[in-house]
Amino acid sequence: MSTNSNASPLSSAQAARKLIADRLGEIRRDAGLTGRELAARCGWSESKTSRIEGGKTVPSDADIRDWCRACAVPDQADDLVAANRTADSMYVQWRRRHRTGMRRVQDDLLARYDSTRAFHIYCSNVVPGILQTPPYAEALITMITDFQNTPRDVADAVASRVERARSLYRADHSFAILLEETVLKYRLGDAGVMAGQLGHLLEIMSLPAVSLGIIPADAQRAVWPLEAFYMFDSRLVTIETLTAEINVTAPSEVQDYARAFADLARSAVHGAAARAIVAAAISALN
């Protein structure tokens, strides 16, 4: 797997931000304005102009429109605002996404899951949402809500997350899923919750659209354990960190994640061997 700077999950967002900042700088220079003159026309400090051009401050829609208006090119504002919003979606803080609760975010994902045909999902920390039982989802979403101190709409969010599982039964969908063995041992909820969740994984393994592999803790690895990522066809990879969701669309980066998934899959076991690991985790709960 590539480990150069282009493979960073933040690089797509950073590159998009830089393009916007560079373009605003070009517009100012083409207008023959200094940073101080532009700041005066926009009614803000000269340091703000410098921070925006340097990529240290993300401009708001209003900032971009004021900038273009000050440079006498208001017709360029709409395209730049659209590009700014696209870049904004590449790196989204969870507290921002969950500011009104988690139900809306779960609902937004339903359309993405319906439109995707081939899924590649890798999780090293929790069971992925599409495979979660209601009690497990409730335990996890409660933890997230408490940690982020965001509005508590746990029951509604759980209902929406569970609804996402309908995709598992669609004939035109396929799911290649890899879980680290440690996911089976992390206690989210009590022993009963975990037993139900692990038992559900055994049931899921029998679905024709699902290939569920387990990477044993002692497996010889080609790739180190990564943060959870979800690949939607070959167009989007979503990475989940503690504080943010990172959306990668650059083809070279999507390809890096495809390579990583293939390498991780070589360390995984499937079928009877995977079922045995899950069954052992259930037995260990007693």
C-alpha cells in the first residue's frame, strides 16, 4: 500500500481547500488589489485576507461573495461557493453533523446505501452499522451521543440505522466485509447484548449477498490495522475517526483503499473458519 503524502485521507480535502484559496488569490491579483485594499472593501481585517489565501481560514459563502464582489467578478462567486461546499463535505466533524441529533445523519445514509451496488467495509473497532442489532446500536449510539454532548435521539437513530440493513437483502447489492477479531471482543453493552450481536453475525454469514471475513488477532499481516473505512462502489471512501468523517473521492486515494482492502482480505478467514472465531467469542462471554 502506498504510504506517500497523497495517500493521506485528509489530502483530498486539503487539495480542494488549496485550490479555492489559490483561486481567490488569483482573483485578487487580477483585480490589481493588495490584501489590505481587498480587506478594506470587504470590511474585514487584512489578516483575514492573508489567512484565507494561505488556507488557514476556511471562507464562508458570504466571504467568497464579498471577495468576488470586491474584485468586480461577482459572476465567479457561485462556482467558488459550490466548490467550497464540496470541499466542506470532505472533512466533517461529528459534532457538526450530529448537532441536531443522530437520526438525520442515519436517514441521509439510506439513499447512499440504496444507490451503491458493491460495498467494501473494513472495521477494526465496532461492528459496522449495517450489521448491528438494535441493542448493540443503542449501546454504541448512546456512547457517541454522551461523548459528543449532542442531542439525544437514540431511539430514532437506532431505528434508522437498523432500516439500513434492508440493503443486505437486495439482489443487486454485494457486501465484502472484513472485521478484526478484536471487534468481536470489545464489550459494547452487557454480555446479552454482545451475544445477540455475535449471533446475528452468524446469521448474516448465510446471506448470498454477504462475504464476511474475520482477521484473526494472530494472523500474518500485509497491512497494519487501520481506522474503519467504507467503500461505496469505486467512487467514494468514508473513513471514520474519533472527531470527524472523512470522505475521499480522488481516484488515486480510492484505489489505495481498494489495495488496502485486498491486502487485508488476504489475512482474513471466511466460511467455517470465520464462524468458529465468532462462536468462540460467544462462548467466551459466559
